[in-house]
Amino acid sequence: MADLRINLAGIKSPNPFWLASAPPTNSGYQVQRAFEAGWGGAVWKTLGDPILNVSSRFAAVSFNGQRVAGFNNIELITDRPLEVNLREIYETKKRFPNHVIIASLMVEPKQEKWHEIVKRVEDVGVDGLELNFGCPHGMAERGMGAASGQVPELVEKQTYWVKEVAQTPVIVKLTPNITDITITAEAAVQGGADAISMINTINSLAGVDLNTWNTIPHVAGKGAHGGYCGPAVKPIALNMVAECARSPRINVPISGMGGVSNWQDAVEFMLMGATGVQVCTAVMHHGFRIVEDFIEGLSNYLDEKGLDSAMDLVGKVVPKYSDWGNLDLNYKIVARINKDTCINCNKCHIACEDTSHQCIDMLKEESGKPYLQVREEDCVGCNLCSIVCPVDGAIEMVELPHEQAPMTWNERQAALGAVQSCKVDFVK
């Protein structure tokens, strides 16, 4: 059996699966139950000056029959006294010494505030610190969370303040509510961060009730933007992890999160550069025991791939992730429809005819039986037909032999530039 243990910036965990800082890690009771279920670590719900939370707090976006495709919340950091949280952290760590407990922290951007809380939480035996520079609502209006996380100078300065006194590894949690997350990731590294985690939640409004005209959720008829997470945000999170993983200026480990719902999602994040993953929405939907499927699935996958350790996955696909200008313009794939599998629903024809390149013909056999066929000379290999097809395997995207040498847009532009230069020299 493959070794599922990971080492993230010196933090050793029995497996890559941690609970993210959120409602599931609000108390010692919950974290201890999670560890009993098999979770390797937990990031304690964010500590700071206790606040008052509102009622109601959560909303979900369902799509095409799937419940909780996206999840929205307007809950803030812990509403329990710091002393209570610290006592429960101590008790939990004492009971589960081999499991990871990370303290998520958020205080005002003042040096003395950071020094004070870091010393207090480290005194109870945490394995590391996660600086919450990502919360997009409530705390941001108070100058914390995303309000700090959107300003590179504040990210660097506050990370530096923490590193002045921290005795355990420091992870900086980044907000996705920014144009380029690599900028703030670099700032965290400049401040001395031992690792970064991403993504925190995305600014969102879950919806509007068409009967009451209230926002969803609402508090006494008024609403506010919240944080969006769940399966729907996974592509956004995966891209941001990949962008940071491929940057030579961000040379620290990554804890990935954002829509991780099963072991396959976890593997994707690890292949794109995350050393481990954090999970929240899936646990809120299905409970702590989903980690059993995570562990079994990852273990079987590693065995099938002939890999000895989960750490062997980390970053393996990063070299394949590049800029658009480096993609081969001469690479060619086309769609081919399997007549034996096709159910003639015509969704591919409609999609191609109305929104793509009009290259799927509706034909009839001699017997009069209808069938669909792709005119390959006109197919651009956009994948749309295979995406909308409801039958697995009915449409295959087939790679054609290279008729021309590989050519990227960057190479093409360089070649055109050289030609233009030669023309100028000839005229001269």
C-alpha cells in the first residue's frame, strides 16, 4: 500500500486531507470526531476577537438536480471566547498527537496584535499557523481578511510580523478576489511565509427570492455579499493553484482548496502543485465520514499508478501548464460519431449548428434510418459536441497526424518579426 503521509513546510500529516477553517472546525468536539473518522488535519475556525454572527447565514446554489453545486455563507470568524478555543485545541492535540492542528488567525493589521495572538496559540501546541487574508465579507469591512489580502504590501508586512515571533510554520491564506493571485502570493513569500493556501471564498450573492424579493440569504429583509465555495468554484481554484505552482518566484508549498469534493478532485489539485488539500463544503453536505472514500480512493489510485507515496503526485502536471502563446497551433483533433452508440437526440447537431462551426450533417442510410456525421475537414476540434452529448463514448475526439511542424503563436510572431526585419533591411 502506498504511503499517504505528506510533509507541508515541515508539517507532517498522516494523509493529505485536512478540514478547512470553517463551521466543521468550530470546536474541539467536531475536530476530534473528524480525526476519529480519518481526517489527517484540521485548520481551526479562525481565531481573533470574538464577533457576533447573524441569522440566517448560509445559502446554496443547486443546478440540474444537483444539490449544493455552490455554497454561499455570510458567517464570520469564531464567536466563542479565545480562551475556550485555546483550551479545546490543547485538549484535542493532546488526544491526537499525530494529527495536524493549524490555527487560523485574523486580527487587526497591527504588529502587537499579531505578536500577541501568535504567542498564545503556539503555547497550546498547534502545528502551524494560517493567516486568514481571504475572508471577503464582514471582516473585510473592518480592515481585515480580504481587505488586507488584496493589498500586497499589507500581506508582506503582516506575514513578516508573524514570522518575527512564530515558532511553527506560517501558511498565508490568499483571497481569490483579486486580478492576479500570484502578486499577493509573492508578497507572502517576501514576508517569509513557509507555505500558502488557496483559495478562500469568492464574493457572491446566492440569489433573489422571486416571491418575497429578498436576497438569499437575508437577515430581517436585508442582504449582503457573502463567500462562495463548493464544487462550482473548483476550476477557479485549480487555476490559481497552478498559476502559483508554476511561478519560479513562489517557491513554497501550497495547501489547495476550493471545491474539493472527492479523492479525484484532491488528486487534480496535487498534480497541479498542491501538497495537500483542505475540504469544507463537501463535509457540510455529507459529513466527516466522506474521508473514508478519500483515503481508499487515493490509496487505490497510487497503487494503480505504481507510485509509492502521495508526495509523488505533487506538481507532476505543472510543467504541462503554460501560456496560450505556447500552444501548438498546428495540433489537430476532430469529432467522430459512433453510429452504434448514438441515440440521435441531435443535441450535438443543434449545438454545432447554432453555436459552433456547422460541421455535423443529418443524413439517412439507404434504409431511411437517420444518422449524424461530422465533416472532418470543417471540424475545428472545439469539443462542444462531445461535451453536450448525453451518451458516454458516442462522440470521440480523435487526434489527427501532424501535417505541419509544431508552431506556437509566440514562434509565429517571432518568425513574422524576423521576416519584417529582413524586408526593412532589403529596402535599406
